[in-house]
Amino acid sequence: MKRFLTYLTLLAACLTAVAANFADETLHYKVMFKWGLINKQAGTVAINLTNTPDQYVGRLTAKSASWADKFYRVRDTLNCRINKEGFESVFYEKISHEGNEDKHDVVRYRRQDATVFGDCSRLVKKDGKITKDEKRTLAATGTTVDMLTAFYYMRSLPFDQWQSGHVVTINIFSGKRKELLTIKYLGTETVKYDGKSYPCYHISFIFTSDGRKKTSDDMDAWISTSHDRIPVKLEGKLPVGKVRCFYTG
């Protein structure tokens, strides 16, 4: 249950894509646990985007359902700020309350020539006691974002100009490490649920370390082909069953 609900938050983050030049919006999702005949709602996600004159301000909140709270309670918030010019990450924050552990990750971005630096901090408490208080600076070249901004970036990609199998790799900073996110385009599909049909671009995500070792299981997402590019479904495997996130409005 712990791994499942932690993964719920990661999956939720993957639904926070928004294209450049987007208006303010709030999106809602339900998170379902599927295993054999079991298909039960495990949580909800809300995603909000606000425009300022120079930046996008994003926030994601995820929480486990009441039945799941009895086993492992999750209340997570992700915040980010992105400069509109150049679509550059400025700030990322993750505040997580999972079971008896609280985490607070912060990344502040700065740039020097072709190098992107992330000044990171991580504070972890377990049962109210500090178990980690770390600071580090990460560095990368090329497109470099955080977990939340990565999927803002993703909705602006030119899927309609790509052939199935096209691959793009970007850098991701967290409060702990640098990862590589490989985005693979798998073509168009129609997603059907709750009596509705959505023509979508199907993509997969592969998270790896610098040494190309996988840091989490692969995930799949289906992003609407409409002008607003709303992610309508995301799916990831678990040791038992799978998690699916569905757009609800």
C-alpha cells in the first residue's frame, strides 16, 4: 500500500502538462487502482495554472481516498514557477505527507552560459523528528526542468509532426538528484471512459539516472489532440495491479 500511494503522487504529477501561451485553468482527475476485477478509486488530483505577466504558476494537490487513509495517508502538494520567455524553470517545491513521513524539497534554478544549476534542499521528518537535512547543487546542459514543469513542457511538443517512435530526452532536477526523462511518441489512439471518447497522442515516459539505470517504472500517458492538449489518461504498473489517472473535468 505504501508503494502504491507514493506512486499515486508520481503519476499525478505526470498529468500536469500545459502548453505555452495557456490561459488560467483548473483540471481534476480521479486515480483508480486496477487489479483483476478490482477497480477502486484510490485518490484525487487537482491541478491549477495561473498566469502572471512574466510567469506561469502551477500547483498540484493529491490526496488518497478515505479508505486508503486507513492504511497509508497521502497529502502532497507540488508548486512551480516558469518564466514565459524561454519557458525556463525558476522554482520547484514538493511538500509531501505520506504515512508517518514528511518531506519538503525545494529547487531554485539559475543559469550560466549553457549550464543550468539547481540549488536544492531536502528536509525529511519521520514521526516528527528530522532524519535528513540536505543541500546540494545539481548541474546539466540542455532542457532542464522539474517533475511538475516537465509535463507543462510536454504539452507543447509537436506530436502532430512526429512519426511513431520519435524520442526526446530532457533533464529533471528533484531535491535529491538529477534524472533523465525520455519521452517516446507512440502514435494516436482513442481513449474511451465514462461514456466519452477522446482522440489522443499516446506517449511513454522512461525515467533513468545519468548512467541510464531506471529509477522508476515506465508510464504511459494519453494527451488530447484538441488545441488545449489536456492529458486525459495516465497509467503505470505496480508490483500488484496498476494505477490509472483519468481526467474528470
